[in-house]
Amino acid sequence: VNTRRIQQFIDQGILTNPEVGKDGYIYNSDHFFRYMGAIQLRNSGQPVKQIAKILLSFDTEDIKEKILGIGPDGDHINNNDEENINYLKIFLKKRNSASFD
């Protein structure tokens, strides 16, 4: 995990601000899965603006399943990243009537 990237994602609206505790920042599982989803989308070629839109349109469970391919029991359900990204593009085009290409 790259701390500069975390701050960049916070600044770009991809991640929410963490809680501040007496010993520093407190990140929860939602932060972790959104961070990992953002990395997955970035590595697949999605522009940063679209990453924020995509992640904001999903809850944590959707991110785990549709972007990261993690099933409810924690098992990897699909290792075909291109198929997952294409699904997201189609889903978001229908949902937002906007192009992500």
C-alpha cells in the first residue's frame, strides 16, 4: 500500500477520509477494498475520473464481487479481469447513460 497513492485517491474522491485516532489514521475494510478496486481499475487502463465514478456507483460487496472477483465466502470467483471490466462498462453505460471509452 502506497501512502502517497492513498492521499491521491482521497484528493480525487476515490477514497473517503479515514477517521483520525489518537495514534494516527484509521482505515476500515471499505477503504481497503475501494483502494484495491481502484488499483485494479487503474491497471486495466481506466482513467482516474472514471475510477471515481465507477467506485462511487458500487457498495463494498459489489466492488469485491464485480471488480475484484471475490465471492461472499472470500473465494476468488472469476479471474477474467477483462470480462469484469467489460461488464462494468456496459453496466455503467446503462446506469449513467455515459460513455467510458
